[in-house]
Amino acid sequence: MNNTKITAMLTGAAFFTFLLSTDAIDIASKHSLAQWKQLSVWNNKASADPLGGYVPPVGRDRIERTEGAGSRGCPSGSFGSLTLLIPNDHIGLTVSGRPTFSWYVSSAPSMPMQFTLVEPGVAKPLLVKQFRNDKSGIIQLELPPNVPELSTGKVYRWTVSLVCNAKRPSENIYVRSWISRVDYRTGINSQSASESDSYAQKLRQTAAAYAQSGIWYDSIASVTKAYLVEPQNRQNYQYLRFLLDAVGLSQVPISQPQILAGN
């Protein structure tokens, strides 16, 4: 019998790994050898990209790394790793009133997950959504129309939790970060695009424009949408890999995002 281990590890991108058994997580087994060879080729080409990479905003607000709770309330073998797709040392920015939040799970947890968005100083959360996830990969949630838009200049806290004990939230596993909406007046579609460009190409160029302007959340939202539209286009994979690597998320495998309904 394998010994059960619980390891909480924080890397440069606020990556929490909860390893509960030596054979619990085997992502590679879900892909054919040919697929992994192709991903390896794409990965090697993603070290640089002519579109340009993420440039952290000038005068950015620094933050401590994303927090994680204890695991005493979660059953052994019930989850793998939970990672927010965020910069590791500063508050990520958005220009959208209804931004998209992205995170990664290495395996489908056996317990429900919960997304919470809070305006600090306000008792009632803007959004609390509980859901079950039946597979690993990147998960995204866009702020729904029935929730007030984020206000410019405010900092909001968002949390993804594994609900191990609904009666004792302090026993839940969670990862947490912050987001701030800024006023962006420069033409975001200033990248050279032609009418012949595909929808995915335009999304990728928009992602690059956001990235070079320090607008992290919208950059990731745009490039993941491009990858969702054209998953076989290696340029979409390369640019998403390029952005994640730039903020220390090289350990996150790329997959087609799972889109959650916000309401």
C-alpha cells in the first residue's frame, strides 16, 4: 500500500499541490504518445513569440502569494492540485466590467468546488457559485449579467475552494487572488489585423495587445477563447503557453477550457 502524503507547495505562481497518493494523478496517461510529441514540439517553439509577451503594469500593486488552507477537512485522495492562472507577485488587471476568471485543476475533485468574488469591506459577496467538476484542465468563469460590474479603481478578492466541509468552511482547501479594473483608453485593437484574418487570429492579436499593456485577465481570456475556437492551430497553443510561462505557470498543462455558466 502506498503511503499517503499531503504536500502543500507554493511556487512562483502560487501553485498549491496537494499530493494524496502516488497513483492518484496521471495526466500523461490521458494523452496519446503522438499528442504529447506534438505538444513538445509546440512547447519548444513557444519560448518566444513575435506578438510579444506579458508586460507587468508600471507601478503595480504588489501582493503576497495566494493563500491555501489546511487539508484536515478533506478526505484522502479526493483532489490533486488547484492553481489560479494569475501573475505571481502583483494584482492582475482587467478593463472589463465582467472579466473572466481562470484556474486549473489536475484531477476532478470528489467534492464540490466553489467560486467566490468579494469586494473588500463589503459583507455580502458579489457572487458565490458552487459547482461540480468532472474532469481535469483549465476552468473559466465569466462574471454573469445578473452581478454588478466591477468598478474602476477597486480591488476585488476572488477565491476558488474545494468544499470539504460545508458546515466548517475553515476546513476547506482554497486558493485566492485579487483583481482590479482599470480604465483603458488606448485602442486595444491597434495590432495589425486584416479582413482575411480568422476570428481566432484576431483574438490572439487582441490577447497580445492586452498582454503588452499589462492587462492580464483579458489577455488570458482572449487567447484561451482563440484556443477554444481553433484547438488544432498551434499558434493559439504557443501563445497561451508563452503567456503562462511568463508568469511562472510552466507546470500547468494546456487543455481546452471548460466554461462555467456564471448564473
